[in-house]
Amino acid sequence: MTSLNKMATFMDVDLVRYLCTCGKKLPACKLYLCRHCLKLRCADCVQHEVDSPYCPNCLENMPAAEAKLKKNRCSNCFDCPICGHTLMTRATSQMVANPEDPSKSTPKKMYYMACSFCRWTTRDAGLPDQTVSNGGWQDEENPDAKRINSLLESYRSVAQREKAEKERKKYVKRRNHAGFQDKYGLTSVAMKWKIQPAMANMSLKETEKVPVAPEQVTPVTDFDPIPDSIFTEPVHLDKVTYLSHRLNAPEFQPPSASDLRPVHKHLLVRRSLRCRECEHNLSKPDFNPLSIKFKIQLIALNHIPELRIMAPATFTVNKETVVTFTLSNPSVFNTLVKLLPIEGDTDLDFMTAKIDLPKIDLLLAHHDDTAVYDDSSKAQQEFKDDPRIIVFRRANKIGFAAKVTPFSKNGDVKVSFMMKHEYRNTAAAIQSDDKEPKVEWLEHRVYVNLGRIQ
């Protein structure tokens, strides 16, 4: 049981959080480090840009304009209207009349769609089988399509008229100085100023359209009474649609299960993240939907030391408890880390305990994939660690001890401190043609939740 608690504490990333530039506390796996302005960014304080929409089932890549025309849905892939799983195409053979000899019948391959989870098929909805396996399923026509198109056309004409009014206000009427024009030879220049507003007003009048008012709709005041069959006949829940089923098709809102139709699968997007301050990319995936690689991936986990709780501890009010933390170095260089207390602003809303941090600097070995096969005793002899502070050292990871004293009677034991570490920007060194990257010091505020007080 102790080993399970230890693993659960080690794998819970929300116990250790870093302070983002926007003021939010998030784990390192949900933050990005901009290598140009050297600040932490989260998903809420970066600019999201859509690279390419694609279908998650067939992985078809399409331009944004085409995806907009298709209402951000794939034309060949469908979801089950009952459970939402992807519908699979099934083949079957049917006997059809021979066109050459009507008295004889020949087998013909037909296709229908079925859900492998809830076993719903297109035959349950009364849709006939298709002769082709891909596509060919006709969409049901929206009964209110004419009304929606008329409203869109009316609003579009109103928007064009407002745009034309704004363009007309840009042209300011100037005074006529005919005497100065003849004296200084500015007649030709003045004629150009007169012609340009006139031509602009003419073009605006030609392109301007009078908005067409949409057809007025009479409000519904009387409703049909509830039929008596609702109170007399039993309700079959398998034949009635739920609210989620009706929201999947808002233009039809089928009341019964027999009226459900396959739903076109929503498209997903491959998006890139950009820093709003320096406008540099933080994350940019490959354009191909089949690829899982990134052209740029500046997740904070690959650049800043990761702090974790090694094992849970038992805390008592006003009693000192030793807690073991681990620090991992993701860099290919040896990194020096300093853990400093917070001076001034103590953030009493979060901190419920006092922590005694190591007074010495912690040196982390560089990240090496082959180091896991080496003997860990060599690393202990090479760095000559103090066993009272450094509990263990293995490859690019160390374990250190810190003393925590809770001063709250109930609730969680929470501590906060500053972590200052070295950072070598290899990308900036390549752009500036430097042989070695410049060493810079970064500071991050860390919030740790150690568990509840007993």
C-alpha cells in the first residue's frame, strides 16, 4: 500500500505547480517557455493560430475555406446519432433483377453503416443501402433553409451598407481656394483632389445595395393540447430520443429514435501557439495530419528543472517533518539550481506551512539517455554530495530533503518558494553564430501541495 501511495504522489502533476506570467498556477507539463522573452506562458496567455483543419477518422487535410463551406464537417465520415462513435461501413449482398433478363436475379454488393458500440445501423432509420462504400449518403434537407438564407442575405446587405457609410465618412470636404490655385499653379493638383472624392462617392453609390427586409414571422400564441396517449399508453424509452440526440441535429430535432440520421464527423484543427509579447512560435506541429512530430515545441518540461514529491509524509501541527523532493534536469548541460525563500509577499492564502530549504546550490547532471545504464555510485563520487541534503543521485535526477513545519490545524500542507536555475539558450546561440550559448538565470515561483494534516 505504501508503494502505491508513493507512485500516486509521484505521478500526480497537479501537486507541484509553477506560476505563469498571467498569474495562474499550472504544472510544468501545461506551460511553455518562450526562448526569446524567457517567460512562462500557458494556453490562456498565448495566441492560438489554426494551421489546417482535418478529419480525425480519415485524416483528410483540407483548406480553411473548404472547411468553412462544409460547415467544419467531413463529407465521408459519420458519427452514430445514439452514442457518438464512428460508424463503420458494412458490406452485404442483395438479389436484384437482371437488366438483361428480368425473370432472373443476380447478387449485387450493397453497403450500409453500423455502429460497433451500440449496434445502431442505417437500416434502423429506414435508409436504403448504397451501391458504393464511400459517400453516396444524401443529407436530409433543412425545412427552414429558405428562411435562414433570407435572414443571412438581409444581414449581409445591412453589413455592406454600414461598411459603405464608414468609407464615405473618411472623405472630408475641403474648402475651395481658387485664388491660390491660379497664383501658384495648383490647378492641376486641386482638380485631382476634386475628382478622387467624386469617383469614390460614385463607386460607393453603385456598390451600395438597399437592404431587403426579411419576411415577418407571426409569433406562436396557441399550442396544440397534449394528447391523451401520453397518460394512457406506456412510454418506451428506447423509442424516444434524449436531449443530447436532438442537440446533435438542431435543424431537425428528431423526437423518435426512428427519425435519427447519421451525423457528419466534426473536423479537428492542427494549431500553433504564438507568444503574444514577442510574437514567436512556442508550438508548431507538422502540417501533415499523419505526423505526430512538432517543428517547434517549447514546452516548459524540456527546458526547466522538474520538481516532484518523492513520497508522502505524515504531518502534525507545529511539528517538523522531513520531506524528500526530486529534481530532474532536462537540459544537455549541467544545471545549477538555487531554492530561495519568498521575501516580502508570503501569499498567506496559499501557504499553510513553513519550509526549511537547502542552503547550498544543487548541481544537476546533464540529461543523457545512456546514463540509465551506468552505475549510480560513480555519480555520487564525482559530485561529492552531502548525504544530509542529497538523498540520492541517479543520472540527471537528484533527491534532496527539506524540513516542513505546518502552522495550520486542518486542511492541506502547502508551501511556496522561488526556484532559480541556469538556462542556456542554444537556439539564440545558433542565430548569433556564438560557439557557446550564453548562461542566463531564470526564476520561477513554485507552489507545492504536500498532503493533508492529520
